[in-house]
Amino acid sequence: MNQAGKPKQPMAIIAPEKVISTILKHDSKVTSYKIALLRAINDVVLTYPDLRTHKSPVAVPLKLLAKFWVAYYWPFVDSAMPVRQGQPVKRGGKVHNDIAFRPVLSELRIRWEQTVGGLKNPADGFFLINELKSGRKWQNYPDTLIEALSRSVSAISRTIEMPIRYAGPGEWSIFERPQNYGAIAGNVVAVPGTTPRNRCLVIPFELWETFRQMSLWIEALCIHEWCLFTERTSSVNRGAIYSLLTARPDNRRPLTWERNQIDILLMEGAEFTCPWSEKRLAKGIAYDLDHILPIAVYPTNELWNLVPSDPEFNSHQKRARLPTSERLAIARPHLGQTYRQYGKSASLAGVLIEDAVLRFARLQSETTFTIGLALAVIDLVEEVAELRNLARF
């Protein structure tokens, strides 16, 4: 911090794209931590697109970054076929793990597989962190699993401070030492849900913008360098590593509860309009519960991402694509109508608000929640489509 109490600007921020490429390609690496750090920052930037509108440094809780690490490292802690992420280090006559949190993350994966029946999927880490993001979903899982996740996140949060410290030349040359959000709240904007006691990494706005604009390139370079590093470290073929690092969850969690609540609204006379075909959806008319952002693109079942839609259009035209800007403009009032209908259900209203405020920072300043939410969702879709160069319909 400088004398005015504001976060200093790292000296390398003049060319942030060079900062990123240098860390990935030229920094010395004993483990894959630095690669995982940049990939996690990249995913956070894509997850919270409206933070760019504040044009301020962004405070990101270490625990949020740690949850992405749970997903990234999940495939490498398979008890039947672990994959090394560095060489074991001997200190004080004791051999330490290649990654400091391997024991707790391995335990979490074992407990997860016991919970779901022994299934093994390299993308289950992504599924887990999204499934347990909301407190209401914890009821479906045993306390032992939730406690194991908490231990993993805490252990990884401590580990993350190492690559933050040593990214770039020397120590603290790119990022400042993480601080509690309460100590810096007046000088930064925080990821939604951040509390004063959360220890946070502050990302300068210029660097945040570089991650946003170069998201696709950064992700590709992270995965490429991670494959090369792991192949050298573990002797596993880079093609196999690529498959592990790019695995994404399918939509395995049934949306039974959400459909039941929407069916109740329909029986009570509520009507929806498919945002894509503009077909009227009412009692007795079949509908799909569509992911606006497909699971393969953005793995979340948050309620703002689920809308009743025309089954024919959803199956044969939308599929796993994203809507064009023109279709989004047509869809905006229909999305607002859908969220207003959700608000008529006591159960859905609370879930919608809970999911939305943890995703979109800008909603707090909107006068009308449903209008603000529809605009925020459209903004997110545009960002994801543009930055990831995805197919649109």
C-alpha cells in the first residue's frame, strides 16, 4: 500500500500481456502453481464480467481462487492413478508432497466418489464447486463431504499465497501481499459475496482488463504450458493431460425441484414466453428448462440461467450455442418476464435473489431487480460469446 492507503500499481503493469506470458513461459516452476493461479484469475474475470464497469482494482478472495484449484487439480488426485504436479521435496529429513494440499484434496475426491456411488469423472471438481456454492444445495450432501471441501479450500488458500508472492521477478513484483477485504474496501471493488474477513488478492484494473480481453488466449496458453510441465514431471502423455485439464461436467443433477416449482406456477395460471422462439408457454404446454449458458460452456445450474423454453427450438436450433446480439435484444423482455414470474413463487424468489447477488455485482445499484437481472444476464452472455469466440444462433 502507498502512503495514501491505496494499492500500489505493480511496475510491470505497463505491459500486462507480457506479464502474463512471461509468468507462463519463462518463470521458474517447481510446481504448476503459477499456471493454476493465472488460469483461476482468468476464470474469475470471465465469471464476473460486470466488475469491469467499476474501472477499479478488484479484490478476489483467496478462497474463490482455491475453489477453482479444486476443479483444476481434481483429475490429478485420483487414488488409482495420481499424476504428479512437481517433484517431491525433502526438507528436515522428511519428504513433502509434490503439491502441499494433495492429502486433503485426495480425501475430498474419495468422499465425493463414495457419495455419488464410486463414479469417476475428471470434471467432477467443477461439478462439486458449483453444486455446493449455494447453501440450499448442501442439504443433499453429507456433512463429511462439506467438511472435506472446507478443509481443501482452506489448505489451497494458504498454498496460493506462494505463487502470488513469487510471480514475476523477485517477490511481490506483480501482485501485492493479500490482505483482508475490510482493510482495503474503500480502494477496490470486490467480487460479490466477499466479506470483510476474506483474505483477498487485489488485481489492478489494467491487468483485469487484459485478462478479460485476452481470456481465450490466456486459457489456451495456461493449458498448453500445464500439459508440457506435467508431461516433464510425471511422464504422462500430454494428450492425456490435455483431456484431464479440459474436461467439463455434463448436466447430471436433475432439475426436478426447479421444474416442480415452475409447474406449480403454471397450474396457478402463470405464463412464460420462450425467449428464443417467443412461443407462449402455459399450463398443459410442454416446455424444456433451458440453460441460457449451456453447461458445457458455463457449468452452473443457478436459477437465473434456467428458463422455460420451446422444446422444438431448444433441441433443434439452440442446442449448445449462444444467442446472437439480435436474439438477446428480443429475449430481454421475456427474460424479465420469466424472472418476474419466478418472483411470484416464495421458493423460487429467494433462490433467484440468492443466486443472482452472488454472481452480479451491478444488481445492487439497479432500481428494478428483474430488469437489472435480465440486463446483467445478457451482458454475461455477450461477454462469454465474444471472449470465447463461441458459435451463436
